[in-house]
Amino acid sequence: IFQLTFGFILVSIIFFFCYSFNLQVFSYEDYSVKAENNRYLSKQINAQRGIIYDRSMNQLAFNSQQFELVCYVDAISQDIQGEAQVRDVARILGIPFDKLMEDINKEESEKLLVAKDIEKEKAIVLKTKERDLPAFELITKNTREYLDGNNFSHILGYVSGDTFDGESGVEKQYNDYLKEDPGILHIERDAVGRKIKEEIIEPAKSGNNLVLNIDFDLQKKTSEYLEEVVKTYKASGGAVVAINPQTGEILSLASSPSFDSNIFSKNLTTEQFNEIVASPDVSFYNRTIAGEYSLGSTIKPIIGVAALEEGIITPDTNIYCDEKIELSDGTTKSDWKFHGWTDLKKAIAESSNVFFYHLGGGYKDFVGLGIEKIEKYLNYFGLGSLTGIDLPGEKPGLIPNPQWKKELNGFPWYPGDTYNVSIGQGYIKSTPLQLTVAISAIVNGGKEK
């Protein structure tokens, strides 16, 4: 028996010696790195994204906070007080202890998200007990909220809930200017994970604030009225642009349907989010800058200016305007009514098609502008190209010409095409913003803004 006992003790001593030797010599570096990593922790210091204001310094975009609690799974098993910490957290959050403990034990990664969107009162309690809960960390997440998320959404846009980067509108256009620069906090901990000291390695820097030319009251009223008109006429959508023609400042930019920018700061499920965006009353399409539409009779003042500049007419020139004109191939181009003898003012006031058929394409002995000169003057007014507005997603519109049509479908340019362009019909397209800028040049006496 003595020999057996002595042999067992000897084998045990040799085993523990070899095990200790392995830990101290062969595995020293690995365990040293793990110990060092457990001792030091780097955390991000939150900073604030820049604030967005309207022209009267009404705050349009706000920063708020949401709270999440994570659990460092390994810290629970290594701390003799781990179970007590879990019990304390479960009590504060009002969740079953057994369920929380089960989730921690089943978690395969280093961290478990215990709860998100924690009420502020509970977050305060967790913060005050931070030293007693070293296995848990209360994380503060920045969120973005908007004063009137629906009426300003196509202007302001929104930020990503994950990256907090701008995804559309002003938030995207000026993302680098508005974006915050988080700081770095270095934390030293003891063997059981309690803080020994903290040191700011890099201070946080808030983003820059931004003041827009948009007028809050005008934008709100315009958006609400537009939505009412769209519903009244059962239209698929609509757009309104209000601009100061003397300065080029955009005071209102409304597009319907719209969306609520605030939905991106809410903790919605994928199903809830998809249900919202699938609604016919929700659209991320900004018609004011991306919708390309026929100009219709709004082009007529521009054609009139071109004809005056080219000396084709004078302000007193009268043209006899019947209800239609007959083309050489036997087809006709109609007007909406008989106008009789008409000068430029009357033609614009009564929206005479026949008058502008003469100015654009000519008729019989009257020599018109022709498509090349029409294109030149439309370009002068900024049509067919980007305005350069500081919003993402702007479209250039389209000024058609013979070469463009040939490349499109292989057909030649007919006189009827020129007549169509002369009254804003056919292939020509413009965005509501482009048209507003073009007409502003007439209102302000020809100044380019």
C-alpha cells in the first residue's frame, strides 16, 4: 500500500511539474497575450454628428441616444461573482434570470447582446452599478431624429442605423462635413475585470453644423398642400420648387409621395420596415431633382426669348393663329382654340400653340428658329444639364436633336419633331428644378444663379 501511495504521489508530482513547465515555458507567450488583452480594453468615445438648421436657425435634425447592454461571456465564467452579476442585471432589466443565464451559456461568441433600446431610467441604474458589473458593458449608440421627418425627408435624407453615415439627401451630400470623429478611451482592469484607471488616447470631435436656405414654414406648408392636391386629383405624385429668382436660393423643395426620415432611428423588425416602404404613400424618389417630365407650355416663354434674340420677331409682331397648321405630308398640328392675330404677350397669356409652331419650326413663308437654335437657347437656360444642386441623385433631363434621334431609333428628324419641341412636347424632358431655374432667369432679367 505504501509503495502504491508513494507511486501515485510521485506520478502526480511529475504530472503537475510537466503541466506547470508547459504553462510557463511553451505556452507562456499565448497566455501572456491573453492576460494582457484581458487587462487592457479600448473603448470608443461617442461624438455628436453636426446639427442641420433652416435659414431661420430652426433645428431640423437632432442627435439622440439609444442604450444597449452586452455581456462578455468569458468574464462570467471566470468571475466567482459572475452569477451574481447576471442576477443583478436580470433584476434591473426585468427579465427572467434563468433565461438570461441560459442565453449566456449558449452564446458561442465573445459577446452577447443582452438588450437594446433600454429605457433611460434603467440605463442610468446600470451606469451607476458599472463597477459592480464588470462582465457587462452599457453601450451608448447615437441616433438621428428629425423635426418633421415626412415633409423634409427628400431634402434632409437620413443616416444609416448601422454606420451613422448619410444615405440620402443633405445627410449624404454633406456626410464628411457633418460626420463626427469618435475618440478612443484606454481602460486598465484588474484580474476580475474591474477598472483600475482610464486614459483618453484620442479626444472625440463633433461634426460641423449646417445651415440651409430652406424656409421651415414654407416647406411645411408647401408639402402639406402638395399632398392634398395629389390626393384630390388621385395623381401618382407631384413636385413643387420655390426659389428666390434674385439669389438662386431654394426656399422649398417638395416631392410627393414622401417618407418619414425618423423610421430609420426606430428599432423596427425587417417585416415592419418592409411593410412601411411597400406602402403606395411612401416613396424615396425625389421628383424635384430626378423626375424628368415634358415641359409642356412652360417652354413657350423661353422659345419667345430665343425668337426675340434672333430677330425672328419683335414684341409687336403679329401672327395669324388659326386652330391648326397643315404640314407638307398632309398631317396637321392642332391648337386648343382659335386665337386670330396674336403677338408674343397674347400668345403666352393664351398659350397659343400655333404661334410657337411658327417661332420654332416656321410655317409657309415665316422662317422659324429651327432645332439647332432651339437647342442652343434651351442650353443657355440650363435645360438638358445638371443644375449642380447640392443633393445627390439629380438627373439632367433631355434636349433632343437629329443626331440623338438617329442613335435612338434610326429614324430621321421630321419637321413635326421641331414643332413638338416648340411647345414642350415630344422627346424633350426636364426636372421641376431645371424648369424653375430656367424661368427664374426670365424673372430676374437674365441673371444666371
